[in-house]
Amino acid sequence: MITVQQAESLILNNLPQAGSEQLPVADSIGRVLAENVQAERDQPPFDRATMDGFAMAANDLQTQYRIAGIAPAGQPQCGLNNSGECIEIMTGAPIPNGADCVVPVELVERDGDWIRLHAEARLEAGRFVHATASDNAAGSQLIAADTLIGAPELAVLVSAGYAQVEVRRLPALAIIASGDELVDVDQPVASHQIRRSNDYAMQGMLSKHRVATSRRWHVQDDPDVQQRLLGECLERYDGLVLTGGVSMGRFDYIPEVLGKLGVKVIFHRVSQRPGKPMWFGISGQGKPVFALPGNPVSALVCMRRYVVPALQKMLGLLQTSYAGELQLTEAVNFKPALSYFMPVTLAAGDMQNATPQKTNTSGDFTALAGTAGFVELAREQSHFEAGTKAPFYPW
């Protein structure tokens, strides 16, 4: 068996890059930029007031000033022509020609068309003035490609005139659950059957992380049926994520079927718990195929630990796949020489301390409800004291 780190490296080094597509900028939130974003013009495009007040020349020292006009935001630049005069100005308005500073409205005493400055008012060139191009110059790079678009990036795109934006196209995946024992949520369930849950949860995880589009499928434990469905899905989709049929059982046909379809195995079995039987390969067309165990806890852990980071890599995201480190609130013993993916809960508002949540085997997915994710405990240790820090992977 290979280690978790070896499995991660083998996956990330065998992935294609996602293509790109144009989207209306309003639909681009949560997507990954596929182009560098340049400034349309200087920002700000003119010297602008940062306070409501009165624009004047810093070297025009007077005991009082006559208000010669008003400069609202959104109007063309006006002019300040005479000594002893000022212009009433609103936040965001262009600084009048001939003025170079702003005195806030709360630092003056007004009497009709005249103002007198308070003692604490200071006349300094550039005071309360947002200078032209002080944020960035026209043509400069504002955002680099491979950046995730959040609210700040969206604001920058719009301000730079990007009505359409080039983003990475989300890979389209087929999620395939195998097993004769599985029935869908809206179907009658016999005493010897269980409801399909893995493919729903896996699809939900992809949607939450916004790394792929997907469609769910179910296939029986029949190698001929599996070969037909998997072959069709390999043609239609950018990759496959399977759950079940990858262990050592008599009816675990998936690895054999994938081999017949020309999918090259990269690895099978990882020294971890849960999820040891995990399988990964690349099709003849360079498409990734993840075959995860059928036990629900194993499937979800492998999905979050390997599939989500792989898709982030395909999209060009440069971020780490885990959300920092958390420390254990209590000691944990785990004797096997395996990496241990341990579900944890977090107290409200506490993003530092993780409380272990035990599961009753890797089939006990109900124990995952209410957990925040899992921490990865190193295979080289068997005892982890309270306070031990470990990488955290949120669901």
C-alpha cells in the first residue's frame, strides 16, 4: 500500500487542466479566473474627495472663506478661481481645479455663504484627497488568473468594465454507485436492501465546494452492465467518481471493468483508515477515474481528501486543500500503522479545538451528522495527546 501523501501526489500529477468559458460577470462568483484582469483606467480616475466638506487651496490662508459653489458626486470637475473662496464638496466628487485639500464639514462653522475654520482644522495639500491612479494605473494587473472570484474580486471585475469574464469550466463528472443492495430514496426498500446515500452526499459535496457539475448513476453488480455504463460515461463526462465494488470481494468487479475500458491504474489501496481500498486511474483520453469504497464514511472521507483537491487543482486553484490545523480537545489512541481520518465536531464560534467523534465502523455515516469535517492523524504515531495539532478538512 502507498501512503496518503504518495496517493495525493500521484493524483495531482496525473490530472488534466480544465478548459475555460465566458460567463456574465454577475454569474462568476465562486468560479476561478482563467484570465488576468487589467485596469480599464486609472483608479481613481480623478482626484476625489474622501469626506464631505469644503475644497480649497492649502496655501490660501484666510480667516474665513466664501462658498463659491458646490461639487456633487457624479458631476464634471468645476474650478476654484479666487483667493479666499472654497467649494462645498461631497464625498466622491472630483476635487475642483485650483483646490488641493478638503476640510471636513464638522471642522467648520458656517454662516450662510461663508465658513470659518475650527482651530483643529489643518490645511495640507492632499488631505482628504484620494489621488488619481493612487490605487492603480490604467493597464496594470488587478487580479491574476487562477484566482477564486469572491465578493471583492467581483467588485474589481465590474469596476474594470468586465461585463463578460473568462473562467475555468467546471468539470462534468459522472457519480456512479454500484451494488445490487441499493435502492433510491423514493423506492420501496426490502429488508435485505439499503437506500443509496453515497452518491447524493458526494454530489452535495461537489456542489458545496463548487468544483464540478455532476450527474448520479446506479449500476448493478454485473460486469457486463458495468462495462456498458462506465464506457458510456467515460465518453460523455470529464471524469468518473465511483463508490463500491473496489475491494477484494467476489462481486467487486470495478477494477477489472475499468481495465477492460483502457483505464490505466495509478494506484489501488492506501494505508489509511477509513478508505483503504481506494483506487485511482487515468483513461486513455486522460480523464481521471476515482473508485472509492462503498462504506459511506470511507466514501465521504476519500471524496473530501482526494477528489475535491484534485478538482481544485484541475481548476487552477493554488490554495491548500485543508483549512489549517486544529488541536484535539482529548487524547486519541489509534494503533494500526495507518493514517487516521477522524471526524470531529467544533463548538460554536471555536475554530481552534476539535472534539473527536467516534463512528461505529466505516458504515456508520449517521455519526457524521453534525460533524464539521475530519482531522488527519499521522500514521507514524499511535497516541495523540490532547492539544495535538492536525490538518483539518471541512466537509
